[in-house]
Amino acid sequence: MAKPTPVASAEEAAALRRRLRRLVAAVAAGSADAEAFDEAAEALGKLREAELGPRKAGGGVGVNKGGAEAAAVPEQFLCPISSEIMRDPVVLASGQTYDRRFIQEWLSAGNRTCPQTQQVLSNTILIPNHLVRSMISQWCTDNGVTLPPVENQEEDLVTNNERKTFSKIFERIASSSNLSEQREAIKDLRLLTKCNSSLRAAIGEKPDSISQMISTVSNPELENNAEVLEDMVTAILNLSIHESNKKIIGDDPLAIPFLIRALQSGTMEARSNAAAAIFSLSALNSNKAKIGELGAMRPLVDLLELGSMIAKKDAASAIFNLCMLHENKSRATKSGVIDVTLKAIADDSLVDESLAILALLSGDHETVEEIGETGGVASMLRVIKEDQCKRNKENAAAVLFAVCMYDRTKLREVAEDENLNGSLAWLAQNGTSRARRKATGILDKMKRAAHHTHYSC
């Protein structure tokens, strides 16, 4: 497959991918409004142009319409690997969208890079791209195109070979008295679950095996082995990719506490993969609640502050997903996420992810109060003035709006800055639709406050 020549800088393309990842995560979680769908479509188009260049007139691929003229398929609906319309679009860790069966084949062959960008993947989790799927479905309806039904990717046929392979590995882990044999078996489980989707499905036939394997790893002679911990955490991450396994793992009484321990005391890779596993499991609301109740938020915030860059990104994704559940928002605030995210923004590190978390949390009064008390107003104003990403400006405006609605003293601070710079007036004219709404709301409140002060005098 020939690689297209990018027409934008790597930084611009990366920013677009991060923006699209956040939007798709919100859509997948069911928390997106119509504007988020529109913005995601816009971001997808811009990323397509950044990666592949402007569309040529008359471009597109023909599709048979049952005797009618061929319709030009929008290129963003085509899988970059197969060049066919995607039937089950999924987002890779790089932010690129592929048809599930083709990218799964790529990953199953042992590849750990994105086929388009060649970026090394932090994980192999595939997130359904509901936005693109709905856009493709609408286009097909409008153009009379019928696609073959999507194959059920989760109903992987578990063959006798896979059953035997899993049983042998499980016996070596749970029953062997040889520590070296157990360590080797755990590593084999990690490697095989990385690339064999049918083997991942086999766990569903023996769900209690998760607890038994974790109990084995908790043996003092294995528990203190950093490599064993890392291998077991990564195996759980790999198993969690299979959709039906998310509930199995979440329901296991030992699995989530094991991941939290790894977050607290594992190697950096183990901590990163534990955060990625928690992100994967938190796709289910029932798991969001359990993960929050069992105390994952504090070590996730610690990782967001002190981890490697990959680990910080995994932690940010997990925190964002967990905070889709209202009860976890106060847990995140009490765990210090406000200080950590504001510091990251000040350091120009993980700005996109930090603003997304703050915007998500800004509906909580306790959080808004802390943002106002810890220098959040100046931080948000700086983003609105200086950041080039529209989505970041939008999130900053959403946070600022919440603070101004809650605290009139902060409204005065914003008014003083606005008189000097006019940043909100500019955003009210040039931002995204949500940013324009938030900026206009702040400006209106400033006018009402000024009017009230005038007549009070």
C-alpha cells in the first residue's frame, strides 16, 4: 500500500488526531450533542486533507447502485487498507479510522504501528467509530447503496486448538509448582492474547480463570517480580479488548484491585498498561462505578502527573472516561486532578487532554470552585488568547463560563482582561458554535453585572 504524502506538519496532524479522538470518545460514550457530531465530521475532513491533500475534482470510488449510475464515495468513508467502504469503522490509538476486520488482521500479524502514520501504538484497543458509521449509513441510504451486513467481530469462533492452547497455558500458570515455568506461561499468555482474537474469546468459556491466574501471580515469590506483574497486566489489557470480556473482567473480584495495585507499584510500562486496561474496561458504566469505588482515581491522577508521556496519555484517557459517570467527578477532584491538569496546561504538556478533563468536570460546583481558587481563570484566558486549536479554545471557554456563573469575583477578573484584550469578543465571532455560545454567555453576564453596578451607584 503506497503511503500518501502529508501536506501538513506532523504537529498539526497530531493535534487533529487528538481532537478527533476526544470527539469520538464522547460520541461513543453517548455524551455528545449534535454540535459534537458536526465538529467531528469537520475534524475528520481536515485530518483527511492534512494527511492526503485536497480532494481532486471528480475524485472518489464508484459503487454499484443496482442499475443506477455509480456514486462517488467520499474518501473518508474508505478503509485506508482495503480502499473499500468501511462496514465497521474503528479508531486506532493513533487516531486513524480503519475497517475493523482489516486493521485487526494487521494487528494480529504482530504489527504495533499505525499503517498510515507509522506511529508506534501505545495500545491495540479498537474503539468503534459510531460517528463515521452513522455518516456512512446515511450516505448509503441517500445513494441507494446496500452494504453487506457487518460480521459480528465479537463472536470469534473458538476452535479446539485455541481451547487446548488456553487450557495448557492456564494449567502452566495455575497448577505448575515450577516458578520459572509459571513466569514463562504468563509471558506466553501476554504474547498470544496480543495477536490472537480467538484466544481472547476463549476466556469467555472459563471466566473464573481470571481470578485463578491473578491469585497465582499474588504468590509472594511472583508478586515481587516486576516483569511478571507487567506481563499479567498486559495480558488483562489484551483480554479486555474483546467486548464481551469487559464485563467478565469487571465482574471478577480480583481483576480491578489487581490493576489498581499495578498502577501504584508497577514499572512504568505496567502502570501505563494498567491505565489502558482501565480505560478499556470503563467502556461499561457498571465498570466505571466499580473502578471509581475501588480507588483507581488517585493513582491515575498520580500517573497523569508523574508518568512517562505515553503513561500520562493513558491515564488522561482513563480519567476522562471514568468521569463520564457523575459520581467519579468528585473523586477526581478530591484526588487532585485540578492542580495536575492546570499545571500541565501551564507547562504546555497534555494541554488538549487536560482541557477536555476540566471541561467535563466543570458541571460540578465543587470542581468549579477549586478551578477558580487555583488560578484557573488566568489559565483559561491564556488558552483562549494563545492556543491555535479551536477545540481547546472551546473547552477553555466552557470552563471559564462555569466559573463566571458560579463566582462574580472571577467575572470581574475576566472583565478586566476582556477590556484589555477582547479575546471573548473575538471568540464569540470566530469560535466553534459551542465556543461562541459560551463566550457570548460570559459577555452577556458581564454586561448585566456592569449595568447592575451602574444603577447601584
